[in-house]
Amino acid sequence: MTHAPQIKVPATYMRGGTSKGVFFRVGDLPEAAQTPGPARDALLMRIIGSPDPYEKQIDGMGGATSSTSKTVILCKSSRPDHDIDYLFGQVSIDKAFVDWSGNCGNLSAAVGPFGIANGLVDANRIPENGVAIVRIWQANIGKTIIAHVPITNGLVQETGDFELDGVTFPAAEVALEFMDPAAEEDGAAGALFPTGNLIDDLDVPGVGTLKATMINAGIPTIFLNAEAIGYKGVELQDDINGDARALAMFETIRAHGAVRMGLIKHVDEAAKRQHTPKVAFVAKPLDYISSSAKAIKAQDIDLLVRAMSMGKLHHAMMGTAAVAIGTAAAIPGTLVNLAAGGGKLEAVRFGHPSGTLRVGATADQVNGQWSVKKVMMSRSARVLMEGQVRVPSDTF
């Protein structure tokens, strides 16, 4: 009996924001996986350890959560005024597919540092000391991200005193600007509000009619009022992720919202599109205790937000969802804006399960249409391991 040997694929395991993922240069992938298709998907799933009916990803690099079942493929950009092309793949944990429909805002913080360290950014754009401005083309949604990466003695600075709730240790701050964040769908320009309304009545069979703000910014997101679905906005993961009824409710809401947003034609398609849209619920500020036992005071935040990712309540906040939060907060009359007190807001600090996060955005209305030119927030990133991942040669 013959046995397939393992092959070695150069890779870097990185934390970006509150997520972790396996990073690749496209030219380092096996030839069959250098272009989109079944071979690439099969390779990435096997590396991460999916599909896994046990939902543990023991035989792979994944961490069995939406935040740690992630892959990134990078190359030097051929686009004018950009340094790096960035493609993100969200690997399903228990099903056999990779979702390419959206970006990961958290791992966006690691793209610039990886690109600098791996020769994807021209040397003349990297100062000996200071901040390197890295221009990233986010290929999943066709948008530009500007990363401000600290440099010390010609190298990416990874350590520092910037603290990010949801990440145990401090690190160097990476400031991100998400330019013109209205998401795109299949290469076509996307509307900020795909229904044309700041608030819609979303009919969900078995749940009811819910007020919803559905927005394409950073990532397509459906915002609901917490009280309308029986929550206060201070919930932690254990309050929801062990409740099969609640998880089923959120998935039903997500599927029907996806149809209303024009992302899918029928609710049955939602099962193959787990990464987008997101569902989040908002509430006015309340005191609560975060997952790290830190006391969060209502007076220190503008609103509460909890968000679902890949079928579970996220332990902190997805970076792309934070872009959606910042955008919606800046537009008077959305559910997010109203939860934050209403009016014209250029920045909000929101409470999430792990603590708080500040995000800023400026909105303008021209000819009755709202637009947001950029959304700003800070994350951090760090290389955890670099070298080669191994995968059985008969994987793809």
C-alpha cells in the first residue's frame, strides 16, 4: 500500500487584532493552488483542519472558532498606488467550504507588517524609524485599506504598550483607515443601504417583524435592537452560544436579512455563505462585567454591541463589523446611531463582550444619499510562528 507523503508550504501564523490566521504569499502555494478554485480551497481547508465534524480542528492550524479559522493570501500589488493585494478566506469549521465573500478587519492589521517583512512593500516606502504607510487592496470586496505600521531600526515594530480588549498582551499600535467602506458585491459598486432605508421592517418567519438597519460597510451587517430579540446588550458568549434556540433564531434572521440585502436569492443559500452578512444587536449603555472580569461602566461607552460570526456570538468584535458600526453610528437615524444617543457622531466607543473599542467615521449626505469616505480604528499584530506548514500531498 502506498502512502501520500506530506508537502511543505511556506507560511506565517499571525495574530491580527482579535483574530489569528495562516498567511501565505501566493507564489509559495503549490502551483494548482495559486489560482482560485477547488484545489486552493481543498489545500486551505486541510491546512486549517476542516471540515471537522468534531468542531475542534485538532488536525490542523485552526482554533475551532470563527476568529481562528482564517487564511490570508498576499502578493505584491499590480494596481496603481497600492503595495499589496490581500485576499481573505474564512474556512468553515464543520463544513467543506471556504467563504470568500468578505474581508477580515482584524487580520487587516497584520497585512502591512507581513508585507513589509516579506518583501511585498518597496524598500523606499519603509523608513528606518517612524511609520510606514502601506496601501492595501482588499480583493474580496474591492476596497482600499491604509495601514500605518510602526518601524524601528528598519524592521516592523511588534511589541509596545497599545492595549486591545480581547487580546491578553499589549503590542505596537497599527492604525487602519478603511477607505470608502461601502462594500461591493461581485465586483459591482454596492449601495451603503441596499434597501434604500436607514431602518426597515424585516419579516422573519417564526420570529416576527423586527426593526433592522441593513448596511454594506466593511462587511454587510444587519443591526437589530437588543430588546426586540429578548436581550440587554450585555451578553457574553456563554449566554448565547449554548442556546440552540437562540442560534437558530439568529441564523434565520441572517438568512432572511441576506435576501432583503440582495446578497442571496433564497434563504437556502445562506448555509453556503456563513461569513456574510453579519447579525449584530445594539442597546443603550449599561454597566456590565466583561469576559476578562473587567468592569465596564455605562458612562465610559456610547452604546453596547454584540455580533454573531459564523453562527456564534463573537468573543469581542470583528474588525469589519466595527467598520459597519462606525459607519452606521455616523449616520443620524440608524439603529446604531439612535442607540448611541442620536445626532451627528464622528466617533463612538462601544462595549463588546471583551471590553470596549473606539471607531471613528465621518458621514456626508449629497443629493439625499449618505456616503462615508473612511472609517478609522486601531488594532495590533504580531507574528506567532513562521516557517512551513505540512499537508498531505493528495489533498488537492
